[in-house]
Amino acid sequence: TAGITQAPTSQILAAGRSMTLRCTQDMRHNAMYWYRQDLGLGLRLIHYSNTAGTTGKGEVPDGYSVSRANTDDFPLTLASAVPSQTSVYFCASSENIDTDTQYFGPGTRLTVL
Amino acid sequence: GQNIDQPTEMTATEGAIVQINCTYQTSGFNGLFWYQQHAGEAPTFLSYNVLDGLEEKGRFSSFLSRSKGYSYLLLKELQMKDSASYLCAVRDGDYQLIWGAGTKLIIKP
């Protein structure tokens, strides 16, 4: 079972450029999440989706957008990247929004110059 | 505001026991989680507590006291592969996970 896959593994991006981070899960989970992880800070929720067709804002949504056209895919888009968006981005999923365990993808390391 | 506190770093010896503490202040409580994260990898689920008491799972145990806003993760018979960061997270009243910054555990031979 693949679980959750993310692409790309890493990326260097010029400031002002746009980029979409891809996330796909094969567990038929209803809920999906995007986090960023920065040194010395806990994981911070960017956006989430309770189920296909719905999305919600997390703690740090500014500068990011998401869509959930189907159950499996949850892409994260940076419309115009800034250096403060340099981070490691993790996608996660859980069976439902209030279910015990979130399963994480391998992460995307993004550097914005 | 909501806050999760855990030590930044701890060191322990192979074969020994270590306890990693986590204190929290959140608006509502719907469970506490411990995750393990090796350097450069994704967090992986270790344990979940929603009621007071101790949950044991092999070499790892997790304890919760809701009245004290306190949890700990106990690792026994430490192995070198246990060197990792351990993340404490609390599900708040809105069912969102609030994460601590993590405790980096260094195991020495």
C-alpha cells in the first residue's frame, strides 16, 4: 500500500513564481490536511478538507490555496511564493476529521529564493 | 491562546528508560497524540490517549492527566533507532490538532 505520496520531494523556487505541491492518498480517507514544519516550531495547519468538495482554513492559510475535487487528491498552491514560505510541507490524511490517527506523506522541502 | 510545551532536547543511554513530558493548555480537549519523527522523515503515529491513565504498547507507554493538562511518553529498553524527535499533539474543542515543537531524543551507546 502506497499510503500518501507527495511530489516533488524538493524544490527551489524563485520568489514571485507559482507552484503546486501534489498530494495523493490511496486509503480512501475522507479528511486531508496540509501542514508546514519549521525549525523550532510545531507543525502548523495550513488548510484542511473534511471530505471531497469541501475545504477549510487552518492556522496559517495566507498565501496558500487548496482544492479537493476528489477523495484521493489534495493539491496545495502557492500563487506567488515569498521567502517566508521556505519550509517542509507535509500532507496528511485521516479516515474522518475527528478520527484518531493522521497518516503523513514523506514531505516536500521547498526553498523560496 | 493554545499552547503545547515539551522539552527541546533530551539525552539518554542505550538500554535505559526515558520519560518525555508534555503540558498543554487548549480550548477544549478531544485527545492527545504522540508521534515519532526521524530526521528528514514524516511523523508516524505512536499513541493516543483520551482518558486519564496509562496506555502501554510494547516498549512505549503514554500517560494522560486531563485535570493537570499533562502527558508523558515513556520509552523503555532504549535502542539506537529510538533517536528521533517525539511530537506531542492535542486535539482541541474544534477537532483541530495543536502540535508541540517536538523533543529531540539523543541516544548514546
